[in-house]
Amino acid sequence: MQLLTWILPVFLLILVSVNFLLPSRFRMVWQLLGSCVFIAWFSWQALLVAAFISLVNFVAVRKVKENKQFFYSLLVFNIGCIILGNYIVTYQTNLQFQLTQISFSLKPVVLTLGLSFYTLQHIAYSINCRRGTQNPETNFLQFMFCSLYFPKFLSGPLTKHEELKAQLSGQEVNQANMISGFNRLLLGVFKKMVIADRLAPSVHSVFDFANDYSGLTIFSAALLFTIQLYFDFSGYTDMALGASKMLGINLPENFNLPLRSLSISEFWRRWHISLIRFFTNYVFYPVSYKFRKYKSLAASVGIAGTFLLSGIWHGLGLPFMLWAICHLVYLQIELFTKGIRNVNSILMKSFGWLLTILAVTFSNVFFRSPGSDALITNTKKLFDFKNFFPKDYIAELLAPLAVGGQQWNFFNFYLVLTLAFGFLLFERRINTQSIKTNFSVVYTTILLLLIFLFGIFSSGEQFIYVQF
């Protein structure tokens, strides 16, 4: 089920309007009901899976503080759900169930819809209860609300249980938040429909067909995928934060101009911030602390554990593991060259930015490759230095990226590049406008015109991170 259809604005209009009129004590129940409808819209089976996992955690977490074995059992259950979900997606396995005369099939996307995100939140919740930094929730409706809250359900941002719970008693549902939320929501729709979905065919034409492309063509497609992934994922986040703001709930930011990063470590401080916060608090710090006696190794082991687990979280198989190893190696190099990289000049900053973009793009060759065979082929092409550059740049580089050699193919390709790089150039200013609490006719008109003129309405791509 596609998220961006005519049903979404109708759903949001009804949900937000009724939420605005309701007394504050009824809003949580209304939003929980809306969240259940939203998830069931994609798949009622996914709602049952999410509700079951949440119910298990609600009941079991009450015993984790006193019983260590119980805590580890709950941890294994949650991690097992993530691994099982990734296995189902990787191998496209359907689960068949037979209940008396009723049988039904759970498809991969149905089973894993948002699974990794809300399961990680349950893991964080159980660890906090085990540590004693948080008391187990006694209100079942509040617990389910924090677990199933629809704006962050599919692809985050990852939130702590107490972050949402603390806002329930003081939701600010007013005109300022409505306007600010709408501005942010509109920006997310623009990013997704106008840029991410227009870049998708270029990436698809190179990575998903077994053609004999040059290394430069593959790397260029990987660069476009890096841009597509950013606009796709940050677009979803903008929509999630905007919709939630209109309901009176503030979700944490997930991106902070990551494509302007001057190093890989800075990139990960700016990209998927909520996920990195989780892995930092619950993997990096504990692992580093265990090895604190070996000062030179503590950070290295913590980084290794963090990114290997991050690779598994994204998916099973060679592509995601190699992607994780790439970033592991990048960060290890940064760690051991920190002393010689302390040159604060424009030239070094420019070099650092270029190196960061190239490194991220290279790792995304693995991230985007559809399987191990394609990954091996693409990697060989990248390191085939004799044939790295195409003999005919128009036919072997531009035409595949433009998804055709006709004049209108090149026009559409250059159009989306202009929009993407123009946005990135003025991104900070646009982001500032998107969170303002006053209505801007210019901002709204420009985005709506771009969406209706250049947006992909008929065959838009599913959000990339919905699969994780």
C-alpha cells in the first residue's frame, strides 16, 4: 500500500480536526485509534503483529528488574523478532497459517512493517526498566499509544517511551502548531514526490538490470541513490514530524544537513540521529565501558560492535554487512588519524567534505545492490580501472541515468538534478522556513506548484526505510 495517496490527506484532515475539537483527556485514545486505523490501512496483519509484540513487552517488562534471566529472555525475544523479520525480507518468505477452516498468508512487507523501529524502542524501554532509570508502565493504553503512534511507526524517528508519555498531559493543539506542522508536512511531500521519486528510476535502471555498465556509471548511480535516500528518508521524517506537530506531539529531529558533513563521524551525528542515539547509548557506551582498561581499543571495539549490529538491523546478507564494514573501517581510520586531521582551513574542509561524500557513496553501492551476485559484479566494475570510464559518455553514462536517450529523458534528468542541488544549496534556509509558526503564501505556493507540476503521482516509490 502506497503512503502518498489521496487517502492520506483525508485521514489527516479528519484526525487533526477531531483532535483539535476534543478535550485533552480524550486525545490520546483518539490518536491511538487513529494509529490503529493507519497501520490497518496498510495491513491488519501488521497491526496484529505489532500489537502482539507490544503486549508481550508490556506484560514481561514488569519482571525484568528483579529477574535477570527474564530480562535476557525478553531481550532475545525482541532481537529474535528483528532477525526473523530481516530473514523474511531477505529471502522473501511468506508465513502460512491455518486456523480451523481459516487460512491466511503473511507476506514479507506485512510482517516487517515498522518492526525494527518499534522493536528497538521496546528494547530501549526494557533496558531502562532493568537499569531502574524508568518504571514499568502500568497504563496499557498509554503503553500502546507510545508503541503504535502512527507518525513514527513506519520509519521512525526512534523515540523513548517517556518522551511521548511526558507530552500526553500537556499537548499544545493550537493554530501555531497547526501551521508549523503543515509547513513541515508539505516540505516532506515535496522531497518525496518531486525529488526522491524522480531520482528512483535513474538508480533503478542501473542497479536492477544486469547490463554491462562501466564503473563510473555504477558509481554515479550510487551517488544519485545517496541523494535519493536522503530526500526519501528525510522527506518521511518531515511528514512524520509535521503530522505529529499538528496533533500536539513533538518528535525528535532525525537529520541535520548530513550531506554537508566534513567527516564520516560528523555524517553519523547528522544522519538518522535517533537510531545513532540508540546504538550509542545501548551498544557503544556499554561495549566501550567493558573494554575501558584497554584505552586504545575501547572506542574501536565499541565502533565495531555498533556498526556490525547496525548492519544486521538493516538486513541479513552480504550487502548490508559490507556496508556496515565500510563505515566501521572509515571510523577506525578517523579515530587513529585524528591528530593529523586537525587542520582548520577551507581547503581541508572542502577535501573532507568531498572525501566524505565519496566514501558514503561507495558504501551505498553495497547498500543498494539487490543481491550478492549484483554486489560482486558492481564491485568488480568499480575496481576495473582500465574500463572504469565509458567509451561513449552519452550512450553509456547519461542515457542509463536518464532512463533513455530521448531529449525528454535528458530534460527530466537535468530537471531533477537542478531541483535536488538547488534545494541542497538553500537547505538551511528552507528548513528554517518549514518550522515557522506563521503562514507564508510564497513558501506554500512554491511547494504546491512544484508538487503539482513535477511530482510523481501515478507510480511513486514506496518509502525506502519502510522495509527495515
